[in-house]
Amino acid sequence: MSPLSGELGAYLALILVGFLPNEVWRWLGVVFARGLDEDSEIVVWVRAVATAILAGVIAKLTIFAPGVLATVPTGVRLGAVAAGFVAFVVIRRSVFAGVIAGEIALIGGALLFAG
Amino acid sequence: MSLPAAAPLSPMSAYLAGFRATWTSVFSYVLFGTYIGIGALAHDFGFSVTWAFFSTILVWAGPAQVILISALGAGASHIEVAIAVGLSGVRLLPMVVALMPMIRRPQTRAWDLLLPAHFTAVSMWVEALRLLPKVPRENRIAFCNGLGSGYGVTAISATVVGFYLAAKLPPLMSAGLLFLTPLAFFMSTLRNARMLLDRLALAFGFVLGPLFAYWQVGLDLMWSGIAAGTAAYLVHRLREVLR
């Protein structure tokens, strides 16, 4: 543990092991993007990778749900995502409609199929 | 038919336009919900509300903050925490690389890009990709800073609210709040995905992400993203070549 006083140590830790290890990726992003054209093939590929990573995050959160979300049955979680998707498609590709429908489905499903 | 280019605004007007754009964005709700959880987490692990406040401003990444708070709070060594936080931040790199060319002009200095790069997080990135095409290039940096600030204000408020609400939320409500993130990310990336490339990247990513995690591949998100993204890109290129 830090030899410094609690408060100061906590803020130092925030900067050294919280801010820096995270922010360095943003700085690298600025560096790597130098001289890259918006329509270059590299940027197109990078966008595909970023999108795929995000999709992975979404799928993992839904399937291997963290924390208290794990108390909701997997089927209910997947069903809620499906319900949100249907609402999204039906209601003019509205993200709000999809989110609200998905939440209602999740809460409703969790109450109905409470383990 | 191309639309007439909008006349460029002053930097302040562009900034405020970005700020206001967050008010009608679903991500404001998602961020609020997520950061209530983060504020509560900080409280439960014994950090001060001021510390939590600064963690949101400085780190500005939900997953990294959750790791930071829970690992540091549980007494993990600083090296371990730094590595875990660092690994969670890898996804920021491709997002920033994809965004910078959209907002940069020949005379833009790297220094001017540091703030929009800092503001880059999933919410801001998805909305920026969606809204920037309609923003004159001169205004894009200010607009992105406005987006980031708008979301930041929401997240900071939620951090403080969550800190004081801490652990008084019924489990079902906490689960509902946690679920906001995958739901909103899913729907908004679907909305953004008009090109085949984006749709394939999403589809492949949905499959490979959990698969690599299940196979316990090290840095699973990074590798599944590279594999899925590259596969989508190759299909896209093949189509272009065969045209």
C-alpha cells in the first residue's frame, strides 16, 4: 500500500494506475492517426475492428452477464435483447423504443421467471 | 444529389451544438444509469465522493473505472491494477484512430486532438460517427468536445447521485440499469450500420466475442475484434474487387 497519507495516495493512484494506463491508448490513437485519410483502407479496416470489438462487448455483457445482471436467467436476457431488436425495427429504427422495449422485457421476464 | 454545405459556425456555437445533441441522445440515459452504478461502487469500496468525481473526469471509461475502483479498493497491487486498467483501454485505440481523420484538417495540430481523443468513449464515438457527416469540417473538433462535455456532465452528476444512493437500489433495478449498456450499444450500432461492412463487423463480432472469451483466449476482446473486423473487411474488399 502507498506510504503516503490515504487521501493523497488515493489521488496519486487515480492518476498513475487509473488515468495513465487508460489515456495512453487515446494518445496512441492520435499518433497512429496522423497522416491517415478518412477514406483510406486502413481507417476502414480500423473502423471494422472497433465495431467488432463493440459487438463483442455487447454479446459478452448479454451472455456472461456481470454482477447482479447474472441473477436474471440467460434466456430472459437474450429474449429482452430480441424484444428490443423487434421494437427497434418496427418503430422507425428508434433506439429509444428498442431500449425501452428491451428493459420492459427484461424486468417483466425477470419477474415472471424469477429463479 | 448533394445537400448544400452548411455554413460553418463559430467554435462556441459548434461546441454548444454538440453539447445539446446529447440531450436527445439515448446514451445520456445509458450513461446516467451506468454511472449511478459506478458512484455506488466507489462509495461501497470506501472512496470519497470527490475521488469518484475526479475518476469520472480523468478516466472517462466505465469498464476502466469499475476495474480501478474494485481492484484498488480490494487492495490489489498497483501494478496489477495498472495492467488490468490498461488492458481494458485497448478498445479506445481503434475508436480514436477511426475518429481523428474525420475531424482533422491539414492545419490541425496534434495538441488540438488531445481533448476530443480524451472525450472518446463508446457513447461519444457512436454519436460522433452518426452526426459528424452533417457538421462542417471546421466545426467538428468543437462539436466532438461538445458531445464529450454533454455526456461528461451527465456522467459526473450520476456519479455523485449514485454515490449517495449507494446500495439502496433493489437488485432488479440495478440489473435493469446494468442492462441499459448492452441494449443501447446494440441498438445504436445497428442504427449506424448501414453499410455491409459495418453489419458484417457487428455480426462476426457478436459471434467471435463470446467465443474467444469462452475459449479463454488472452486479450479476447482485442483478438476477436481483429479477427471479426478483418473478416468483415475482407468480405467488403472482395465485393469491391468483384464489382
